[in-house]
Amino acid sequence: MKRYLKTDEWNIIEDNFNADNLRMSESIFSLGNGRFGQRGNFEEPYSSDSYRGSFVAGVTFLDRTRVGWWKNGFPVFYSRIPNAADWSHISLRLIDEELDLAQWDVNTFNRRLDMKVGIAYRDVEVTSPKGNRLRIHVEHINNMAHPDLCIIKYNVTSINYTGKASLVPSLNAIVTNKDDEPNEKIWNILRSGATKDCAYLWTQTRREDAQVCYAMTYQFLKNGKETVANPIRIEKEQQAGFSLGAGMKPGDNITLIKYTAITTSLYYERQNLIDHSIAQAQQAKTTGWDTLVSHHLQAWADIWNEMDVTIEGDPEAQQGIRYNIFQLCQTYRGDDPRLNIGPKGFTGEKYGGNTYWNTELCCVPFFQLSTPREIVKNLLTYRYNQLPKAIENARKLGFKDGAALFPQVTSNGEECHSEWEITFEEIHRNNIIVYAITQHAAMTGSKNYIAKYGLEVMIAISRFWSQRVSFSTPKQKYVILGVTGPDEYENNVDNNWYTNYSCVQCLRMTLKYLEAIAGEYPNDYARVRRATNLRQQEEAERWRDIIDRMYLPEDKELGIFVQHDGYLDKVLESTDAIPPEERPINQHWSWDRILRSCYIKQSDVLLGLYLYHSHFDEETIRRNFEFYEGMTVHESSLSPHIHAILAARIGKVEKAYQLFLHATRLDLDDYNNETHQGLHITSMPGSWLAIVRGFAGMQVLNKMLSFSPVIPDNWKSYSFKVNYRGRTLHIRVGKEISISLIAGEELSIQIYENVYSLKEGRELNYEL
């Protein structure tokens, strides 16, 4: 763990400059608005160790897969998130010096990310090598109300400097990608230039022809009054901008407001990109800083009104949960079914591709419960639209008849991950898609999405499992061989319990909804049968046989489900046996040593018990939790919140709290020594789920919303809102439970064993 940030319930604060922390801070202070974003780099150049990164939603680069001798089945390309042009670049130049915090003395330093309003502030007092002292104040906004706009206010005050000072705003395409090969070129520059007050840069990815155009204009003020700066134009192939200068003496200040528009071929015709970008930048300047900021503030106020969680008595937990909600919401807007949520969002290039199963595991349930907007439908439609590619992916591996294997990593539906044990063995990812589809129906009370779209996906995935299982004659059971479960520290295993169990649930849900849609949506059912060439009687008989005779490894003496065949043959010891200096083990041990150990990156069995909790009694969950939790190193960002939820449900509240903090402050406190690479965006909603489904014990039991709350000892209260079947509820848990129906029709709910009726505008109070 690494702690150097201040604890504040609404702000992330770094109050001194330490170059050793810079890459981590660049990740933590990242900004976005769902259409674009960048790491928290300084606007001005920095000549020492730094990871500059700017990224645009929906823009990827397909690089050729580099594999060894066995190539059959591997994708030709793997997807990368390309580092785009730096649209935030602003240099500060004196007569013969240029600001560089790596070379100048930093007298005072404070930067603050205000999560309530989505603005990053930076205040620095510096002394140049020649003794010139300046005070700098920066405000940086990626506008949530105007998704094509980034606006920056950069103010410089002279303390003892006399002479000319210039601010140089530019659009800079001289960038490198973290994993670039020597001389590799991702971006082509189609055109760049500058008019009297507007610069532009038109770029194109080399292979897919995704195009991004940037345009910027400015206001320049001296001592608060706008001034004519007689700008010098900067017009180079990879850079366009202006140099704006004014004379200064001690006490004077100059201010640059930079208005940048970022448009892409995803939303505009290619031939019109320059015109659209310039027009939006100029309109932003006409609208003005204050009005644009007010629009941005209102957008964030609306988000927090829906999604805020309050924790009374624990500022660290409060800061962490808000940070996770903030980062997820500035990464994904939910208004475009062509987009998904990259695991690093706009904070880094690790994990090529922008779609993982993390979305269905963490993000879908968060958005399903936290907002009345149809964000989840867009995420599910994203998968539906890529069904033809999923069928093609399966066909490449030898599957047929419309069987589908959704990719482990993708940007367009085609598999683009090149590690065999992940790409072709971590096939459990298919089932979380079916789970998400059926949960959407349960939470909305409507089968409409399944009838229109989801059933086709469910049939295709069920066909995959029908062909992927094998029948073991000695066991007289169906088995699934050669897989990797969610625990990626176990590769190429047989009969991973979670994979086998979730396969059964997938087949069962498909059969259930085939029958339901046939009865309630006969026209859609007929259309789906034609589209999929469904042989219902024959295929259903096969699926039922697999359900009835699936092998599920367990140890009856221990009373546990076994992670996979052979797991109990390992030397079983707790994580306490690992020397602290060897954690995380993925950064200190050989892969061979990890594979032979008992240590679990994230528990497959416990994930299954979380997802299908209503199938198991509390004692079964307790036995499995107590067996597996001590051997789990939680080196997956998906792990701590699952464990926290189960711990809360079995009454281990203090353990749940520790795991909740791990999930909530994973990046802020750098638990896994990797925050410098970027944030874990798609696991961040897990901390919200740990409160709602863990501490508050929210479940749907017998089609009724149910709560069984507990509260950590050091909390006075916690509260949140949930949306369920068109209703919005507010829940507060302290010494008593208070639940009120904010909007929607009367609703029956269950608290512990008791059933109550909620009416709009009335509050239900129940002693904890």
C-alpha cells in the first residue's frame, strides 16, 4: 500500500510534490467525460519520468498478433487503445526559460480533484534556475454537459519576475504509445494549421481509419482584462497552436482560457470534421467560461443526486466510494450502445481492447440499480450487436450451428487477445452475459429485452456449451476440460466448479425463457426460431441432459465445492505464509511457482456463491468462504468486493469491512502496486455493490425486494438510493433502518423476515 493523499470526503488532494509519486498521481487525477479523457499530466512539459496519455472513446488500433509456433485459432490482430494527440498542452515561457517542474524548484504544490463538481485544480509556486519566482493556478474541465469540449484556465502571477511571459497553447501529436515498437506509427496527420484565432489538427489511425479532429481557440487576459496578444501562429505537421505574450512585473498576472473541441468519425462525417471542430471551439468561446462551467456543474449535480452514497463516521471509506463512482461516470456516459467500458478507461493503455467480462459482472448491476436511465440496455445491446462476430469466433475454433463464444477482449466483437490460456480457456465469460440478461429482466420486471434481443444470444451461448462439454464414461457425468476459471492463477484445469455450475445455470435460464417468450411473445419467438434455426425439442433435450448430469466437484467431508479437479492435492496454506516483501506474488514469483501454489487470484467458488446466492444456504456459503478466503491473495481487482459481500451476508462484518476498504481504495492506496499503469475502472462499482448487496443485504427473493442490513462498528450510518422496477427508493441504515419510496407505485418489500408496504412520500422505520 502507498498512502500520500489527504483524506477528504469530496476531494482528492496532493499537497506536496514528489517526483517518485508522479505516475501514480497521473493515474489518480485522470479526467474524462465519456467521450474522451486523459491522465492527470501537467499541462506544461515535464522532462523527467512521466506517462502522458490522452484517449478518445471508440478509437482503437488493431496491431498484428505476435504469437509463437502454434497459430491455428489465434486472432490475426489484437486491439490496443492508442495514445491520442495531447489537446491539453500549454507551455509557459519566460524570456529565455521554459517552465519544467522537473528542472525548476517547486516551493509549494497542491493539486485537488473536486469530485463533486468534476474539476481538477493545481496551485504551484516555483523558482526558475535563474531565480524567477511565479505562482501558477490551473483549472481543468472535461465538460460533462458538452461532451466534445475540454476547457482549461491557466493563470500565472509574477512574484519577482520582470519581463515578457508567453503562454503557448497547442495541439500536439508528437506522442508515443507505451508499448510502441521502434519507428512504429499509429497516427497519420491528415492536416494541421491555424487561422487568426483557431488551430486544428486532423488525425487518422493508420489501419482502421478512425479519425479524430481537434480544434482550439482561446482568450488571453492580463490582470483580469482581455487583451490583444498579437499571437504567433504555430503551424507544424504534428503541432498547431499559438504563442501569446505580455510584459509582466511583480504582482501582474496573465490568464489563458483554452477552449478545445474534440470530434471523431464515430459521430461526424469525415469530410466535415475540421469544420465541426472549429465551429464547436468558437461557439465555446462565445458561450464563455462561466456558462460552460455552470452547465458542467449541473451535469455532475444530476449524477450525484442519483448515485451518491453517504457514509457517516468514516472519511476514508466515504472518499473511496465517491472516487469510484466519479471515475466510472466520467468514463462511461451510457448513451451510445456502440461503446463499452474499458478496464482502464481513459487512464492507461494496459489491457488492450475496451470490453471485458468485468462490464457484466460489476458495471451492469451498478447501473441497473443506481439510475433510472436505460444504460444497462445499451450495454446489453452492445453484446447483441456483436453476436455475429461471437459466432464467427466460435467457428474459428471448430464450433458450428450458430454456437457463440463472446471474446475475452474486443473492440469490435472479434477476439483480440493473444494469450491462449485466457483467450480460449477463460470461457466462463459467456455465462456472465446470460446472467446479465436475465438479471435485467428480474430487476425491470419485463421480458421485452429478452424477447427482442436477448434470447438469440442465450441460444447461441447454450449451443456453445452443448458442444464444449464432454461426457465422461467413468463418471457417467458431463465434464468441461481444459479451462481457466476467473482465478487466472490456475490455467488449463479440468472441471472448474464455477465454469461447470454457471454453464448449468446458463442452459437452465435459456430453457426457462424459451418457454416464457413462446407463451408471452409468440411473434418474437417465431422470429427467433427462424433466425437461429432452432431445433427446440432436440436441442432442449440435450441441454436438459447436461443440466441433470453435470459433474460438479465437491468434498463432502470438508463440506466445500472444489475449485477444480486436483486443487486439494496442492499444499494448502494461508496467505500469511507469504513474506510481505513477496506481495503481490505476480510481481515477485515465477509463473510456474504461482501455478503450482494453492494461492488464488480471485475465488471461483465464492464468485458462484455470490451470483447464485439464492441456490445455497448460509452454512454452505460460510464453509466455502472460510476455506477459500484465507488462500486468496486478491490480486484481481474483481476479488475484494465479492468477498466483502459474502462476508457481510454470513455475519463477518469486520472482515467485510476490511475487504470493502480494499475494494474501495484499491487504486487510491495502490494495494497491488500498479496504480501507475492506470485505474481499475470496471471493478470500481464493486465497492458500491459491497454496500448495497453486502452491508445492506439487498436481494430479490421470490420476486420481492429484500434487505438484511448490517453496519460496521465504526460507521454511524450509510445511505444510498436504488431503482427497482420503475421505483426509486432511499435507504438509510444507522441505529435503525429508514426506507422511503421517492418515486413510483406502491411496493412491497421485505426487511429481514418481515414484509411491509411502501407508499410514495412515506418513510418506513425499523430498528436494526
